[in-house]
Amino acid sequence: MKPYFVSIREGRRVIHWPRLMGFAAVVFAATAVAVEGLWYLVAHTLSTGALVVAVVIAALIVIRAVIRALSYQEEELEMMVESR
């Protein structure tokens, strides 16, 4: 799988933090809209509980992306670049 937030520059691993933070903002917004929308369809009212659920789900998605970006080893990235 292609690393979206990590690249190699001058032989070193570089994490693209602005792109990762943009991804986090989009995930939080999309998850909040989706969960709040589903809750509104079910209960016909807005809820802060639904927002809490959305934040938890979004946090899990973002944490997984950050951990994946931080855990890439330089050797793995070099193999991906060489295989292109």
C-alpha cells in the first residue's frame, strides 16, 4: 500500500504533517456530519451524544493514520520507490 503521508527526501523519511492534519480535519468533519445526520434521521433531533460518537470514531481513524505514518521504516519506503 502506498504511503500517503510519508516520502523519502535525501535518503531520509519525511512525514508530511500539513497533509496529515488536513486529512484529520476532513475525517473529523465528515464523520461528524455523517453520524449527526444518521442520528437526525433516526430521532428527528440533533444530539451532542452523536457528536461524541463521531469524535471517537474519527479519532480512531486519525490515530491509525498517524501511527502508520510514524511506523514506516526507511527500508520499506526505499523498496516501494525502487519497485515503481
